[in-house]
Amino acid sequence: MHITFNGWFWDQPYTGSGQYVRHLLTALHTLNPDLRLSLVVPDHMRTLDHLPPAVDVLPIKTRFGGHLGKVWFEQRAFPRAVARLKADIAHVPYWGPPLRVGVPLVVSVLDVIPLVVPAYRAGLTNRLYTSLVTAAARGATHILTISEASKHDIVRLIGVPPERVSVTYLAADRVFQPDDDREHDAAVRERYGLVDVDDFVLYLGSYAVHKNVRLLLAAYTYVTQSMGPDVPLVLAGHTPAEWGTPRFPDLPATIDELGLGDVVRWIGPVDEADKPALYRLASVFVFPSRYEGFGLGPLEAMACGTPVVACDVSSLPEVTGDAAFLVDPDDSKALGGAILSLLVQPEFAATMRDHGLARAREFSWRRTAEDTLDVYRRAAAAR
């Protein structure tokens, strides 16, 4: 069987779509080396690291830049490449499928944030694109998603029958382990300016409005009342080009308003190779998001043996089970109390650590690949 993938996000491992396509291709190749896998990428892509062996790459010259170039690649260039490669299955591993392609089409809709969060529909371009990919998803042979919560939203909001949507859970990569590499962990602590603190609380992710980081900042005022400035809140991840937009609230201003300037530490983007160490070094990982297709961050933290606090919404209870301390997404006091309970009660933190390690082991990329391959076979048979 020959599967051709849209590789637009291959060189963006800091995005969910980029991580997904990288892990999936690697897991599929490991599961069945006889599969023929092709990756279609725009020719401006310069980085093709972590490409599994024997994956064919077809660079396509892009005629336009920016958002228009992405749409042209999705709707015209990718279908033409599928025909040129004579693929059996076309797989778009993010919510950007073509309206027409000449073979069975599998599309991964990791979440439906544009249909749930109004800020993502602001502006005519965003509304048109959302309408386009929604219509295209309805015409797909099969839709993959990454949680039952997301499947429910896809069926309800996109309007496809549930039998055409399959859940294939994600997993933490094997590099996320609780066993520390003291030399590397010490280097990571120094690299991100954390040598002067023994304990810290970590948030790692985007600062988009649905990530609900304002709730975390409000919650941290309760933490500092009890702990003082000795346990900083470390904010890690790519910061937006501009704060104070519908999609990215002005978090630096919120920090000033709450008087947290001496407690919050921005460390910026984190190299993928440094993430396991950063999770291990943290005393608590907090993930206050209101909406997630899956929530890989909490699972990665649990796999590293770090206690997790998250919100009791969307897919997060489904992913974390009883292995995370879950709170209401609007209750800053409850979130602050959850963080404090893990900081000041070592026995409770140890119990949550053990539960998290056990929960993380229930997910694997091999199982993801097996379930995905089953969908390919069904899609090919239905042609």
C-alpha cells in the first residue's frame, strides 16, 4: 500500500500538527517497513530532519507566499502530487484537506478550535478558510481524530456521521522518561536560567486565548501568598509577535497588574531535546487549557514523573484519567490550591507521580500506527 502525506507542517515540530506527522510516519514505518510512504512538501522547506528511512520526499514549487500559498498547496499542488505518485491513499495529517483528490482521502482533524473559539474566526480570511476545510472534511473518505471528545465535536460541528470518524490516541515519545540524566538536566537548568531555584512550577505551551494562561496567573497570586517568591512560575513556549489581540491576550500586562513580575520567568521556546529534562526539573506542571484535541503536554509531563494540574474540560479528563489534579477552568482559587497541595505535600505529589507514570504507559505510538493502518485498509476497501 502506498500512502502519500501532506507534509506542510513537517518542519514545525513545535506545533501539534508537526509533532503528529513526524511521530506517525516513524511509527508506521516501524510497524510495517513494507508500506510505501511519500511526503509532499513545499519547496521552501529546508529542514527535513527526523525523516524515517525509505520515505520518498517530493518537493513542490509554491507559486504564492503566505496564507494563499498554503491554500494553493493544499487544494492544487497536493492532489496533483498524489496523482503523480500514483498513491493508494492520500492522508492530510491536519485540518486542511483538498476538496477533490483522485484516491481515498484520510484527514486528521486534531481539534475543531476554529469552530469552538470565536477568536479563531476573526477576519474574513479565517472565516473563509474554516468554511473551506469544513466542506472538504465532509467529503473525506474517513476522518481521524485523537480523542472521543474531539470526535463528539467533529460529528456535531462538522456534520459527518460517527462511523466515518475514528479515534487514534497519541502518546508521549520514548524520550520522555523519569530517569534523570544528571549532566544533561544540569545543563538544561543552566541554559534556561534556573540554576538559582530548587523548585518551580512549569507551563509549556502556546499563549493563545484558549490556553487559559490568565487563569494560571490569577491562581499564582494564591501560591505566592503562601510560598513567597521562592517558587517561580516558569512560562515556556513561543511568544506571539503581538500581544493584546483577540487570539493572544496581553499576558505581560496581566502579570504587571497582578504584581507577579518578580515571580514569573519567561524562558521562551524550548528545544525539543530539552523538554524531557525541563519536565523532570519542574515540581509541578500546570496545563490550564479550556480546549484540547488531546493534550500531549500533560501526558509528556506524567511520563517524566512530574505531577500534573489541569482543567476538567474537553479531552483532558479522558487523557489524564485519575493521574492529574483536575479543576474548574474558571476557578483560579481552586487551581492555586491544587498547585499548593502538590508543592507542600510530598506524599501526595509522590502518589500523583506514580499514577501519572502508570497512565502514560497506557498510550503508545505503535498502537496509534496500528489503528491508523486499519483505517487506511478500510478506506482502500471502500473505494
